[in-house]
Amino acid sequence: MNSCNQDTAFHRRITRAKDGDKDAFRELILTEAPAIESFIKSRLSVSYHRVVDVDDVLQETFLSIHRDLSTAHFDSKQSFSNWCIRISENRMLDMVRRSKRKKRGGDMNRLDGDCQDGPGFVDQLEGGETKASVKLRRLEEADIIREAMAELPSVQRKATQMKYIDGRNNRSIALFLNKSSQAVDGLLKRAKAKLKAMLQSSD
């Protein structure tokens, strides 16, 4: 395929991805993932390998691409590739700065994206694998989980949010909802079962 045809195919795919086509977005990311990973590995100094993980930078990069794609503009596939690399560099620098703050006694939050995206909850439903294709699937599942949570009964939704997004323990949730701990256990189990079912039906 010549460069003109490649750019035409790229523009069609990027348009579909911006319109919310998950398959088009997956194709874009999986095409760029090897180059992004190689760049991260080449730029991440040995001194930070133990505190900044390549897979975490990849996931942060995918989240940023997913968030910002709709407002970005590209003249060609190469401009898109360069944009992805710049994002990965920014996410890597962010993580290095956070690791430095941790060394100085500051807190470094777990790098799983924005709280409302719920990747921590995705980990409760799926394995914690870190290959690029699995990380992309987890990002897609976070979208499905947000949609599924909106369909939960209000008390189940509140309990689920407090447990997996706010990080509260069951006793705290029970006090807030004025329910017993056993009742909270039941709410969380039913909510988790429904969310799992929705993930499976989306395959």
C-alpha cells in the first residue's frame, strides 16, 4: 500500500475512532503500541526502572490518548504517531516526578488513571496482566463499567462507588448507608455479579 493509500486508510480509521468506534481505536493503539513501548524503554533511565514501570507508563499513555483523541488533529499517520510518542514522554516524566516526590516523603498515587474510570475495579473483575492489548481491553471495560454502574439500583451504585472508587471499607459503607455489614456484603456481591455479566455480554 503506497503512502497516499495509507494516509487515506488512517484518516478513515481515526475518524471512526473519534466517533466512538472501539474497534478502530483498538487498531490504532495496537499499531502504535510497539513503537511507544520501545521509546519508553529507551528513555527510561536505569535509575528509575525499579520505581517507574514501563507497563504503567503504557497504560497512562493509552488513557491519555483515549481521553484527548476527539479534540486532536492529525495531518498524517506520522503526525499521529509523533503525538502518541509525545504523550508517552509526558506520562513518563509525570511518573518520574511522582517517584521523586515519594523519595522525599511525599505520596505517590497508584497509577491506574482517573478514579472515575475505575481501573481498580476492573482489576477486581479481570486479571492484572500488563500486555498492551490487555491494557487496552481494560480501558474499554472501564467504559462499560461506568455505563453499567449507571444502571445499578441507587443503593448498589453508591455502595460500589464507595468500595471500589472511594476505597472505603465495608464497615464505613454500612455506617454511611445505615445498613448492616451483612447487607452491604450482599449489595456489593449483587452489583459485582451484574457488572461481570455486562462485561461478558460485551465480548
